[in-house]
Amino acid sequence: IGIFDSGVGGLTVVRAIAEKIPGYDMVYFGDTAHTPYGTKSAETVIGYTIRNIEFLLHQGAKIIIIACNTASSVTSARVLEQFAVPIFEVITPAVDHAVEASTNLNIGIMGTRATISSGIYEKKIVENQPTARIHSVACPLLVPLAEEGWLKKRETAMIVKKYLQPLKIRQIDTLILGCTHYPLLKTVIQRKIGQHVALIDSSICISERIKNFLSDNRDIHLQLSQNGHLSLFVSDVTDQFKKIAEMTLKTHISFECVKI
Ligand code: DGL
């Protein structure tokens, strides 16, 4: 299973897959040389996405997860169809869960600037539930804070509170964490939005989707090696990547730097 993101965020998907369907070999690419994606143009992010997919295919991936809401939101199905393997985005599974979880259909979304301005969540939620009221907020400071490991700092809590204020006023009952970095900040997000709000974690939603896909597609399941091995690649070595990656995966890791 090939998985990529702009940095450490997609490791929340690696963690969720390892918990939900343990044993599958995974290869992860964190594009640390180009993080964050969320402040870049759609054209640039699509270029990175194609290149990352090609790299993972070269590593032997038989299915690929775009563990990045930003890349998922700007890359069209038409671009992904040119590849011969199944490629999964993280938006649709999160939307399906959110619509199911919400009782008042007053749904909040947090994401990067690129994800929010793509309007993809609104579009998919309304397709699923035309009466839903959707409130979205771009949170550009959260990815650098997560990459920096500032998960429990007071300053981070203050910034989260400020971002969530407009969603709180609108009395959402469900909040989509529309960026794979945000599960790293889940505790502070839950505290600031209130315990009554259901948080939709796209890393958990996609792992459930992959589980169902593999049980429905046994031929593909049989193509996947299952030695519980995780290979990690990055495009730039940073101390932070190792620190946050080890915190996320709760194990010692080694990784290889590749210039792709
Ligand atoms: N974790 C990614 C996402 O889900 C990328 C964030 C970024 O690089 O800005 O959007």
C-alpha cells in the first residue's frame, strides 16, 4: 500500500491502517522538501501528486492512498484514472462519515487554504445531503505548528480557538478534520470546539474504506505483501520529521531521503 503526504500528516493514515487492517506492507513518502502543500497553487500540487504516485509505483505499490486532503481536493479523477492501480482520495470517506454522524446537518470543515478554496467538501456534502448547512474555515497555521511538534503549546491552543470561533457560533454538531495533519491536534481541537461535537478524522475514515475495498476485491488483496513492513521516504531530512513521526507511530523509525 503506497501512501503519501506533504510531510508527517499522512502518517496518521499509516497509523490508522496499521490499527484497522494490520499486517500489510506500506511504503510512505513524505514530501518534506515541499511542505506545506496547502498554501500552493492547484497546478503545483497536482504536479507533486503525479510525481509522488509515480515514485510509489516504482517502489512496488499496488494501491495508493493520497493521504493529503489538499492533494485529494485539487487532483481530478481524470488525472488519477491514467494510472493502472486503484488510487484513493481522503475526502469522500470523510464526507460519508460526517453526513452519517450529524443529527442537525450543521457541519463544520477545517482544512488548508487550498482545500477550503477548492470547495470540494461543500460540493460532496451537498450531493449527499442537499439540506446540509456547511461552514468551512481555512487554518493555514496549523500544518506548520503540527510539523514543528507544537501539539500541546498554549500558543497552538489559542490559534485553534481563534480558528474555531466562527464554527462554534454556528452551532455545528460535526466537524471534519479536513487535513491529515489535524488528528495530531485532535485533543486541543476537541477541547476548543466542545465535547458535544463529533470530530471526523479522515485518517480513520480512509482506513475503513480500504478495509472494505480489500475485502470486496480479494484479487487485489492477494497482490499485497503482508509482512507488516513499513518503508519511509522523505524528500528532505529534518529532525522534526523523525521526532513527530516517532511520536505518531509510537516506534523508532528510520527513513531514506530521495530526490525525486
Ligand atoms: N496533510 C495535508 C492535507 O491533508 C497537507 C497539508 C499541507 O501540506 O499544507 O491537506
